[in-house]
Amino acid sequence: MAIFNYMNKLLYSFILFCPLLAFGQKNTTIVVDPQINHPLFASSDSIYNPATLVFTDSDGKIHYDGVPDSNKYAVMSNVIINNDPDRQMRFVEAMFIGDSLYITIDESNASEYHTIQIAYSSKGSRASFKYGTPMMGHAEMVLDFARITLDKSTYKKGDWVKGKIHFRAICKTNCNGVVMEGIGYFKAKISTQAK
């Protein structure tokens, strides 16, 4: 599992630092609604990393698989793919690269990963969606549309970005035209650089 986590981080770095390769799809709409609200925005829920195996022995004692990331992470999104509760994208990072705010919503587990990244600036916005599995690798996805609602029009380092997203992506290679539709809310505190 450590290798899978490393590969996900490597993929994330590629997506983050090569945005012009991932983006170019124009069907991205961003609107600002200062009144946007959802219980997620005030939630402090957390979960174990989906790659962490948790089990209970015959004495009722809980054990973990012992990998370094066997701890809890804050739930920052409730975006769900194709109404499947096993395909919820719960993790969000937001950071500035130059004058653009990049918001990355994702989740990876032992069987698949989903990532949508939004680039937002005064010059415009664009988005991309990535999907893949360890068996098939990366699938070529075309974003049919992405509609994003944000709570403000401008942000700075340290601000919280809160919003809602609805998108649909169509698989062009490795998954036979499958359509993936995601909808939900997200939040993240904005940093200035990748971790």
C-alpha cells in the first residue's frame, strides 16, 4: 500500500505542476454566491485513510495495518461519483500557484482514484478530471461540463474557500465511454505551495 500511496502522490504532483497538459477543456462555469451554506462547512468529521486496513480481533480490540498514514484525516468534501457511496471524494487542497487558485478534490484507495482540479483566476477558469485504477492505469477523461459555486470572488493565503461542484466526465480510453458524474460540497484552507 505504501507504493500505491507514493504513486498517488507522484500523480498528484504531475497534475498540480503540469496544469496546462491536464486543462484546456472550456466547459467550466464559476459563479459566486456569498450565501452558499452546507453542514459540511461547519463539520469537524474525520476518517481513516481509505488505504488503511482496520479490523477487530476476537476480543473486540481494534487493529490497523501499521502503514505510516494509519491516522485520521479531516473530511473536506462530500462530492460523490455516480451516487455511489463507495466513491466519495473527501479530500481537498487549495493553493495559489502564481495568481491562480488551484482547488484539488480527490480520493484514492486500493482500487481506484478520482481527482478533479479547478484553476481559478481573474483571467478565467478551467477544470480537469482524472480517473484510474492500479490495474488499468490512467484513463483519458474529457470533462463534459463543470459548474462550480464559490463563496467569494477573491481569496488570499489563509482564507477558507467553500463551494459546490457539479461535473460530468466521459472516459475516452481504458474504460469504454463510461460517464462519471460528481456533485457535492467542499471546503479547504488556502496555502501558497504544495506540501
